[in-house]
Amino acid sequence: MKFSNEEQAEILVHALPYIQKYYGKTIVVKYGGNAMIDDNLKQSVMQDVVLLSLVGVKVVLVHGGGPEINTAFKAYGKETIKVDGLRYTDRDGADIVQMVLAGKVNKDLVKLIGTKGGKAIGLSGMDGGMIKCKFKNKDKYGFVGDIAEVNPDVIMTALDHGYIPVISTVGTDEDGNSYNINADTAAARIAGALKAEAFIAVTDIKGLLRDKNDDSTLIHEINVSELKTLEKQGIIDGGMIPKVECCVEARRRGVNKVFIIDGRVPHAILIEVLTDEGIGTMFK
């Protein structure tokens, strides 16, 4: 679709109040799922991040990388075992996770942002003591980390110098152990530590649905106090439970606006941030 010059100008004018609302403020985007696998969607997400950064929004990108870790585990002859939805991670597995997330996946995203005209810097939860962990349950999950503390100093330094921090979700403890951390959990805690204006969880579904088989039942806004009832009713179940819990965590830690959005939609982040309608679920 080709827009006339007048139509393009009208689009920019319509976006102006939203740009002003977020100018100089911090948005944390948790990035994963299909938007990370599909190359066209990946290009779209990086364009959104760069555009927001260039108009004065401080964007922090927190990423996972489950499919890439699966591939690496297979290459090293390790079986992928899930316990309560979490990847069982022994010591060797923790090294593989660190290599894949803090290495290849992280630097590929930094490189891609650069090709879109952005200025990114790759970080991990190990850098600057950003994410301090303890064992979640070593016997049950292995080296899966429970976050004890988030120190956002290194992130804030990067933002203050005009960089887009791209953060991989691995952490450490005072004994030097490396931990695999759930990316949703880490992103929510980082958003809280930064006192971010908004936390956006990019997922593989339209948002929170009253009927998970019917996209037309999208819940556009929900109060945190209603969530336990929806969980008891089975409306929130399975993989949606940890995503919702992370959104609640971000709200409780002072993040003003929290959204779950559909990463399968091109430019979903811009639609959520720069329009009245949005496309996902907002947690109030």
C-alpha cells in the first residue's frame, strides 16, 4: 500500500501525542516466540525498536532464545527436558545456554538493530552484576535461577549514552555459578528495577482470551484483582500463567503500563504504543 505525502504527514501528526507521552521514558520489551523465529517479523520488531529510540523513547530489549537453545542442545547430544514448563539445566547445559543467549542470539540482534540505523549494545544478566540469582530448586530444575536482585546501573548507563540495551537472560551468583533464567520473569524484574513507563510482553497469541480458541474474545483491559478468578475458571492456564504472573509482577514493582501483545502482527509494538486502540491486553 502506497500512501500519498499528505497521508504520510497525517499519520505522523496522529502519532505525535503518543511520542510526546513516551518521550524520555523507558519501555522494556520482552522479545521471543514466533517474532524471533520468523525473519520478516524479526525485521519488523527491530524497526519498531529503532524508530522508538530515534524519537526519544528509551527502549530496553530483553530476549529469550528457546529454539536456538534446543538446536544447540541437540548438537551437543543433550536432551531437552521440561519440568513445570522450565528447561532442566545441568552445569554443562548452563554453559550452553550462556553461549547461545549471551553469544550468538544477543549479538545477532545487536547486529540487526545496527542494520536498521539503531545503536545497540549487547548485555547479559552477568554484566555489571545486573542479575544476581540463587537456585530455584537445584534437585528439580538444575541451574535454573531464581532472581534475588536486579541492579540496573549498567542498563541505565547504556541508556544515558543513547544505546539500546539488548539483554540476554542469564545470571550468576556470588560463587560464580551460571544460571538459566525465565525470560519473562527477568524482563518483568528489569522493568520494575528501571521504574519503566511500560512493559510489553511480545507473545505468540493475540493477548489474554476469555476463550483461548476464539481470538474475538480478547480481553482488552483487565484489573490485576480479577486474575485469580480467571485462573480458577480455567481462562488463564498452561503457558499463559507465567506470562500473566510476570505482568502482575511488573505492575506491583511500579511499572505504569503493562501489555501482552501479539508478536505475529507486523509492527505490533508501534501499534500498541502509538495508537489509541492497541492490539493486546493491558493490565490495570
